[in-house]
Amino acid sequence: MIKDLSPREFVARRASGAEMTLLDVREDWEVKLAPAPTAVLHIPMGQLEARLPELDPARECVVLCRSGGRSLQVARYLEQRGFHGVSNLAGGILAWSSDLDPAIPQY
């Protein structure tokens, strides 16, 4: 089962030293409009299969999209392919904007 992680939980865990990949699966135009305010690996959902080797299956991965739907699908996909410690960033960049950084545009 995929665990949901709130933006606050993600930031707190990363600040405490957890090595986590933040995987942004939004389209290029979405990332340009509302970039994540922390280091991310950007692989649009439609390119994931071809770019899967860019991810480390042993490293914890938190998947981000606009509102949490696509990221949950990608997290399930990764889990089915043997990735361990995959989480969904609950509420996506919209939750990040409303909970942590209102300077990030809502779209």
C-alpha cells in the first residue's frame, strides 16, 4: 500500500537528514508555471517507463504532481516494479502552495 506524505512531513523528514528523491511527474509547462521549491527529479508521467533507470529502487522516493492523483498512479507503478519506500505527496503542489509556500501559483 502506498503511504501518503504531506508536504510538511516531507520537508521535516528531509530536514532531519532522510535521503529522499522527490519525483515530479507533472508536464514541463506545469513545472514552469509552479516549480517545486526544493531539489527534484522531473520525469513527466508519460516518460517514466523510458526513464525508469534514472531512479534508484533502493532509495526512498516521494512522487509529486498537481493534486495527488497522477503521483499516486506513478507510486503504485513504481511499487509494482520493485521500488521500496515509495510515497505519494498528498495534495501535490497545490497542497505545498496552500500549506507551505503561497508564492507557488495555484493552477
